[in-house]
Amino acid sequence: VGMKLLNEDKAKQLYYYMLLSREYENKANELYTLGKVHEKPLSGVGQEAVSVGAVFPLESGDYVVPSLRSKGAFIAKGITAKELFLELYRKENSLSKGLWTSHHMGDMSRGVVLTSAVVSSSLSVAIGVALAAKLKKTNQVVVAFFGDGGSSRADFHTSINFAAVQDLPIVFVCENNLYALSTHINEQMKNPNIADRAIGYGIPGETVDGQDILEVYCAAEKAIRRARKGKGPTLIECKTYRFRGHTESHDPDDGRPKDELDYWRSRCPIKLFEEYLIANTNITEKDLEEIRDKVANEIEEAVKYAESSPDPSPEDLYKYVYAQ
């Protein structure tokens, strides 16, 4: 079904976005371990199919409200590797002049909304953006990300209820990676299917395999189309898994069961998509290798560029505190 909506050029682009997200995060983790950057990475390695697949059907004028582990959403919306590394290194020529973290960066010109570190608080911002789009009749759609832990906070319930009542053009995407830091989903809710909560708000809910980018893409494309027609929000739950620890200062296994880790790590979304493309399309291993080489070169160039870029000046410390 997914390939009926995509041509092979778009399929290659999906693969490129997922791989760039993965390799950016691998490099960020490495740089942190070596002490070259001081911002602690909260890695989304293993979850790339969710962040890329849910954003890919959006139009250029639409908005995305990312979460901590949705780096692929930034990339699929046009944020470059150079811009990501400039933010990670906190350089003066970054989008934020070195004042943000790379986790919460934004660029409204490309529809990436600056978010907060407070879990799920960005959903309140997302419905504000969606309400503005509805009132101004711009035909824009918002995709907002949050985790399974975030779905237990009041921000989720009040935001999704308001969006439902107002028929806002928004798609709520839950990255259910089973753990809210170290709390397993079974310890925070009786029903493990977060999408089932949609019925309580009178909106559609769908649970998909978050390791299958085509499944995520199809669900998001349908929900975005529905929202653009004025039919209101959809809740999409993507069953996924983070392959690394909660942060890079944690043990990568985080005390999680070995059989669980082995199962999910065997279902790498990038490998699954590679296997699908080779088996079902005219895309060859050589095509994929070319994309891998492109990503490797892009990451290398971006790191060199960021490292050689100027640091913020102490004289500018108070420059952006107050509006002119």
C-alpha cells in the first residue's frame, strides 16, 4: 500500500532521511563520549521510521512540533545536518546564535516549532498553531509528537480534547517506545494501546508498527489528508523502541530485559526498509550504497563546518533577552 503512494525517488528520499537521522545521532553520541560537545544526547536511534514517516506526507507550509527523540522530523522538514551540528556545538552562526539546545531548536520559516523540555507541554503549543491555521483558513496541518509517558500527563488530555471539540487540523503522533525513562508502560496504564484513548474524545485512533516506515507513512498520510479537509484530529500510536539508554550517560540497556532488547534491535527500521526496497522495487543495493556514501560525506562535512565556526561572543549574552 505504501509504495502505491510513493514513487521510487520518494522511497529513496525516505531512506535518506532515516539514514541521515541515524548517522547524525550516532555522531552526536560519539562526540559527547569524546567530550567534544557538552549537550547530553537523548538518542532516538531505533525510532527513525516514526519521525520521518509521520512528517514526510506534510506540505512545505505545514507545521511539525517535535519531541526529544524525533530528530528525523527536523530533517524531513528541511533542517540540514550542518544546522543540527551548529546547534549541538552551540555556535554563533546557528539558528539560535548558540542559545538553544539541539533538542528544542526550531525554524518557523520551515514549519518547525520551537518546543520545551517539559514532557508533553508542547502539545498545548501545537493546538495553538492548529487553531491559528483554522481561524486564518490557511489549509495548514500540524503534526505533533509525544511519548508514551507524555500521554499520562494532563497536557495530552486537555490538548487532544480541545483539538477534538474544535475540529483542529492536527495529527497527534505517539512514539510509544514502552518506557517513560525507566517506567514500563504496564506500570503507568492498564490499556497498553494508547490509540484506544481516541474513542473517549470522539476522534479516530490507529496503532501502527513504528518500525515499518511505510505503515507509519500510510497512517500519517491518511490522517493529514483528513485534517486538511476540516475533519479534525487523529491519534496515531507508533509502537517503537529506543535502541540506546534514556540519555548517553545511561547504560544503553537501561536495565531492560535482554530478550526484549534483542527482539526490538533485530527490527531496525532502516534494515527493514532496505530489505523491503530490495525485494519489492527496482532500487538496488548499489543505489542504497550511494545514499549511504552521501550521508557519510554530509555528516563529515557538517562536523568540520561546525567545529570551524565561531563561538558566541560574551558581549552578546544579553543581546536577545529583550525585543528591540
